[in-house]
Amino acid sequence: MRQMINGKEYEITEDENGTVEVDVVRDTAKIPSDRIIVRQSLDGSNEILNDGDIILVKPGEHFIDMPRHVNG
């Protein structure tokens, strides 16, 4: 499935259930491990994804990365 990650289109390989590990998104777009991945859903909501999560990918969703927020 083709997905937008940081404004670029990538081919993400999903399993037979339409799910993919967040690590696959990270590796495909070459996102450094010190940054978090956020899924932007069709309804406009944002969800922070954790490494190792398995997610159902829907057509039209976008993924972005951003720096981790550290207090103090």
C-alpha cells in the first residue's frame, strides 16, 4: 500500500490483515530512532505510535515524525 510519510509517498508492505509494525514505517522512511512517529487519521486526529506497535493502516492516512519532548 502507498502511504504518505513526511510528505513523500512510500510503499509499505502490510500483512494479510492490512496491519503493519510501526518499525516498518520507521525503516521505510529512514526515520531516526530518536524521533517519534505520529499517525494523522482521516478525521483529523493525531496518534503517537510506539515502536513495536502493530497498526491497521487505512488508505489516506499520513505519518509524520517529530522530536521527542523531554521535560526539564
